[in-house]
Amino acid sequence: MRLYLSSYKLGNKPEEMLTLIGDNKRTAIIANAQDSKSVESRTERVQQEIESLTALGLQPEELDLRDYFGKTAELADKLNDYGYIWVRGGNVFILRKAYEQSGFDNLIVEMLKKDKIAYGGFSAGVCVLAPSLRGIELVDPKDEIAEGYDKEVIWSGLGLLDYAVAPHYRSDHPESQDIEKCVEYFKTNNIPYKTLRDGEAIVINGDQETLLA
């Protein structure tokens, strides 16, 4: 399994991300954590990711999971085009719903376990990989609404990590103060967790896990 887990954007050492990606540089940007934002804001943020990833030598394009709600077989075919998935931040509860309503959750778990693709992301794109999303509601509104989404909150994460991640920890970020509450929740409820300061990233390559400071 190949994962690049950043606190904010690409982190301080994005070149380390490239070591996880094979010959196929086609990259799917998933920005569905932004689906409650205005179209203009969302479009601008996707463009920022395209520019950043292109500068690293990748070939990025947006993969909007809303186009595959109820079309999991089509999404499975589409994912075979890519060598890398990059998931930007936003609301983790909306992102989790997008994963489920498109079937991306089961597809990406299978592909990662079979080492068919690499996965990277920041903030919500990392938090969603934990066993549970409990505690994250102290940072992200769990009832945030986006058109086309089911209303029921999904509390389960993908379980690709055996710990929760608290991004933006003690950083110069608008969510850093709320992350302190999230960490306290993890401690109080004996939930295994790791913190990431902005600029840091966790790299997982097979059985090896490394913190990039």
C-alpha cells in the first residue's frame, strides 16, 4: 500500500510523494470535500491543485465522484486509467458520503491493498482513511449540506489506517484551535491518533511508515 498523507496541501517535501508513483503519472484529483462551497470557489481550488501537481511532473485532472453516484462499475473502469489519486481537503463528512455513494470507498481499498494505485491527499483526504470519523465533527460540521448527497452521517472511515489523524496541529491554520478539541476527544476516548503540523506528511510504502517533518 502506497500512501502520502499531508496535513496541508503538498507539504514541505512533495518530491517524496513522487517516489510512490510509478510510470503512470495520470493523476485523479478528488475535490468532493469542497462540494458545499460555491462553484467559483470550488473551481478555483481545483485549479490550484492542478497547477501544483503539474509543476511536479504529474498529469492531473479532476475526477468528480458525483458523476459516478450509483455508477460504481463505470468508476471502476475509470480508475484503471490512473496511477495516482490526490484528495484535497474540505468537509470530511461530505467526502465520506461521496466515497460511499459512488462506490469509491470499496474500490480504492481493494486497489490499494493490491498495490494497483497510490493515494495521497491532505486534511479531509487523510482523515477519511481512519477507522472512524468520530471526533472530527468538532472541526467539520457533520450536517453540512451539499446537493445530491444523502443526509445521513457516515461515521465509519475507510479503515486503511489503524489510527486517526489530526491535521493542522498547532499550525497557523484557521482549524488549528478546533483540532486541539479533536485531539482531546481522541485522548479521552482512547482512540489511537497521530498529529500532523502543516508542512508535515506521513509516507507509507508497504510496511514502512515515515514522518516527513
